[in-house]
Amino acid sequence: MLIKNSGTIILLILGTVFSIAGGVASFGYGKPLLDKAKASTEWPTTDGKVIESEVERHRNNDDETMYKAMVIYQYSLDGANFESDRVWYGDGYSTNDRSAMQTVVKEYPVGKKVTVYYSPDAPDEAVLQPGAFFSSYLLFGIGLTFAVIGSLMVVGVTVKRVLGASMGDSWGSHPDTFGDDTFNDDHVSFDAHGSDDERFTDSFSDH
């Protein structure tokens, strides 16, 4: 019983953690990023210039080589200078496919003049490619998936516990009986009351 209860508690904790973490990732970070990506298509533009462009390399926890495109550009607004390294919303990921990152870097070589889309509410926030791309949905989608899985775990454990308790009460209200014979809890032995077999055995032994 203790082991079963421990397993239930662990599942409830994991489900709750998944739900909360997934919800925060999805709606706290993923959705705002996605909303900005979609809104960026309507942002005003200005001229800018790429000042740095290279493929960065690092190793992940599995000691696998990963690559990331680093493109930095400058632009000016009302006499103020700004820098940004965001090509599009959702571009801050690494991959083991170097060619994919190399493609981004080749598109924006150092010195290239670019059109910068900047936020009218926060001029220091800008992109070179407005709109939502596949990677723009990743954080929102992954977070939502974890939230759904966690919620299903919690609901599943709760329903199982409720049904288990209900079935237990149902079985507990009816003693294990078979005719006039009452079985004990472990179903190993039973008491026979007025059994014909017992009287037959006694009569046979007298002869």
C-alpha cells in the first residue's frame, strides 16, 4: 500500500510540475514571442548595417557540436544608435546542422545594408525578417505540450484514485460469502456452518 501511495504521489507531483512549467513556458514566454513575431509585419522600418556575422560553435551536454548563427546589425533612430542580434523571432536556437546556420550568415555578410523592422513601443527591439516562422512557434508549442501532458497525468491519477476508492467501498460493503459458507479476507480458508460434507465424514468414520 505504501509503495502504491508513493507512486501516486510521485505522479501527482510530476504532473503538477509539468503543468506549471509548461504553462509558464507557453503562455509566459512562448505566446508573447509569437505575438511579437506576428505584429512585426506591421512595424515601421529603418536602414541598418550588419557589423558582425559568423557561425558560433559550442558543445552541448552530450558533447555534441552545435552551431548557432550570430548576426549583429546597427541602426539609428532620432539620433540614437541601436544594435540587435535578432534576425527573426525564434532564431535563438542551436543545431548540429552547420549548413543551416551557414545559410543565415551568408545571407547577412558583414557590411551589408539591411532593412530593420523595429518596435514602435520599444525601438531597441528589432528584426530583419518580420513574421512568424516555424521556430517562432516552438517555445509555445513545446510548453503547451508539457502543460497538457501534466494535466492529463494529474487528472488520470485523480480519477483512478476516486474510482479505486469507490470500488473499494463497494466491495467492502459485501462480505465474501458462498451460500452458507463465509470466506475470510485472504480467501485461504472458510468456515462451514452445518455442512453436509462434515456430517457425511463423521458418519463414515463411525463405521
